[in-house]
Amino acid sequence: MAVQSLKAAGAALIAWAVAGWWWDAPMALMAPWTALFLVQGTVYRSLLSGVQQFAVVIVGTLIAAGAGALLDNTMAAMAVALPLTVLLGNYARFGTQGVYAPTAALFVLAYGQYSGVDIGHRLLETLLGAVIGIGVNALVLPPVHLRNVQHLRGRLPQDCAELLRDAADGVRETYDKSQADGWYSRAQSLTDLVTDLRTARRWSNESYRFNPLVRVRRSLPQVPSADWDFAWDRLTEHVRITMRTLSEDAQDRNERPALPVDVPEILSSFLAAAGSVCASDESSSSALGSAREAHNRLASLLKDTRYEPTPVFAGIVAETHRLLHDLETVAGPLETTG
């Protein structure tokens, strides 16, 4: 943020030096004003915003100049030009740059200069500022946003592992509803992390577009594959549903037949093994083997005619099966990227 702020200020100074000091342009303010706001978070965004801003400035300037020349009254010209340019500015395709349509119109009408030469100067200085702003952003430490993706890719497995291990410790005893609700709340936070990761990845991918630094520095870290994100999206969703099932179990415990006596110990073993796979703090194959064994024992209890197959118990077996499949999907990538 500090680098981008200094670059924006520097771009505005350069634009003023060229337009106001060296060129002595009559509308020199337009150049630094444009350059200042085109040092965006990515080079691609600077280019896109530059095209959008220049387009709306052209239209806003022409509408204001036409209204001013026809009506020969600043107030009347504003009454005609501003509604049109504000409406234009709200057009979705112009994004946040749409606000510059009425702003450009106000500049024209406030200065009261509507001749073709004046309009030409105004547009030329806007173009100069856009070129300088985009150029500074692209050539001076062009931004690459990868840190947040890497941070979230490290945090997500650890948070998931901690939740599964805490739940594993809890289900060994007779956990209450407040505990289970806490696990469920943390599981929902995991899905929020996946959403944050998706947003960070889009921002990171955008920062590589039209970025000259990518071609100059071959050692620049590459954006990790999105397959990892999809696998963890599924895994965290099944963790969330598993925790919701445990919460329902704690809530309805007095209104249904009890779970088989061996279920808490087996489920605890499964969750602990799943946490080890997520954390990748031991051999993934060993942890996966423990998870498979625990799930097989749960499934065998479901088929045991001595126990009533309640919806909660069936739900636990079904969700642990889905979770086991997801763990098998992420176990390989964890060994190489964990």
C-alpha cells in the first residue's frame, strides 16, 4: 500500500511537471488528476480503468461543452449536462470510473471554456495523465499479489486440522450442545476462508496480466494451481456438515435412541486421523490408513443388527465417507505443498 501510494503521488508530480511546468498547458490540472487515480492495484486494472476513464471524460466533456455553447448560461448548462453525465456514470460497464463523467462536465462548465481548442487541450492532457499513470504503475515495481494466496493456503489446512482434533477430543466424552455448536461455527469459518482464497486468487491472477515484471523476472513465484482450492472447497463443506450432524446429535440426544457405545471412540479416531492428514505432520498414507480403518468400523456398526440405524448415526457414517474421499484427494497435494 505504501509503495502504491508513493507511486501514485510520483505519477501526479511527473504529470504536472510535463503538463504544467514544461508544456505550460492551459488545463494542466487534468494530467496529474488523471495520473493520480490510474495507479491501481494491478497493471491490468490501470489499463482497464484508463480506457474507461478516458471514454467517460470524452463523453462528459463533449456533453458539457455542447450544453454550455448552446445555452450560454452556466446554471442552465449544468441543469442539462449533469443529469445526463450522472446517468452515464452509473452505467455498469464503466465501473468505478463512471464518476468521472459528471466530474469532467463540472470542470468544463466551471472553467467556462467551450471552444474546440479548449476541449482538445482538456482531452490531450487527460490522455497524457493516463499514459503517465499507467506507465508508472507498469514500470516501477509493478504489483504482484501472491502473498495472500500463500497465506490462506497455509492457514486453511492448519485451521481445519485444529478443528478436527478438537472435535476428536470432544467426542471421546459426552460433549454438549455448546461444544458442538462451537465446532459448527468454526467449520463455517473454514468455508469463509475458502471464499477469501477464491477472491485472493482472482486478485493474484489479475496482477499477472500485462505485468512486465513477469517477463523480466523468471524466478517470480507462479500462481499455484486452482485444483487445490476446489479440493479444499469440497473438504471444508463436508467438515461443516459433519459438525452440523454432531450439533444435531447433541441437541436431540434425549429424544432418540443412543448411538452405539463404540461410536464415540471410533469417530474420535477418525477425526484425529483426518486432522493429521490436513496438517500433514505425519505420513499422509499412514494417517489415511487410520482414517479408512476407523470409517470401516463405523460402517460395520451401521450394519450391525444389534443397533438401530438412526438418522444421526447414518448421517455420521455418510459424511465421514465423503470426508474420507476428500482427504484422499488432498493428501497428495499436501505432501508436496504443505
